[in-house]
Amino acid sequence: MRGDGMLDGLARALEGADPATARRIAFEAADDDALATLARYAADGDELAVELLVELLDDSGVVRRFVRAALLDENDVDDVSQDVLISVATSIHGFAGTSRVTTWVHSIVRRRVVDHLRRRRATTSLPDDDIGPGERMSSMLATRASVRDALSGLPEIYRAPVALRDIDGLTYAQVAERLCRPVGTVKAQVSRGRALVAARLGEM
């Protein structure tokens, strides 16, 4: 556990809209207390806290560990992990703080895994609304003006990969080549970016 001083610093950075300091403190702490602080502010509508919460959950590998415990195929792990990040970003306003953030995230993972397996087992074609959150966000990004407005508010590090992937229709490899970034980095940035767009759409 980190000291209260670090958490107080994180809270001050969030309240002062200081992304660099908030990110540094959150990633230095990278523990349950930091997640709880971010979740509390994110639940109150703080966009920076939502962004950092998604980043920290993804960067720490906690979401992928939970998903990998239930699924073996790495492509499935990628898809469901992205769905979980989107669900976290869009439902954080409902986080009451009565349990640890990781416990809450684990409950989301279980639901997304069940949804994924149900879709996989379906023997008939599914209706358009029975697709995963990640696929739904990708489709929406390509067609809706309001989504493009939400996308324009993203930090550039996420905006460019998401726009190239979902609006321009480039493959991950093409996006990576265009931006001179590793494919794995691009996949993570698209996943996080979609989650943040989903959160902004909820606010709209």
C-alpha cells in the first residue's frame, strides 16, 4: 500500500486537471488504493480519471489476467479484454465503491466472457445488436457523427489509431506502419480509445 500523501497528490492532480502529474502518481502507485481513487473520481464524471483508470487496468494486465483465466485463444482474450475496458468506461458511474475495483472488474469480466462464449456457441446468425462492445464501437465509429465528435475529444495518442482503424478501415498492421508504432501498441491504443469514446458517448 502507498501512503496517504501519494493518494492525496493523485486527488489534487485530478481536481486540478493535471494529466501529467495524475498519470505519474497513478502509475507509480499502481495499487488498489490508486484504482479506488481513480474509480471514485471517474464515477463522479471526471474524464481524466476515466482515461487513467482504463489505462491503468490495461497496462497492469489485470483485465487480461482475468480474461485469460477463462479463455485460451489469444484472439478471444484480445476481443474480450477490449469489451471489458469498454464496459468499465461506460458503467463506472455505477461503481459504488463497496468492493475493490478489481473485484468489480472481475464481475464485468465474467459477464463479458459468458457473452463471448454464448455468441461463439450460437448456431444461427445473431441479430445486429448481439455483438460485442468492441465490435459495436468499431461499427458506430465508422457511421455516426456524434461518435466522431466524441472521438475528436480523445488525446491524440488514442485519436489517431482509432480514426485510422475504425473510420479509415485500415488493418492494425497498416495503422502501426502509418504511425510508426508496434502493432501491439496500436491494438492497446485502439482498445483504450474505443473505451474512452464509449464513455464520452454515455455522457452525451
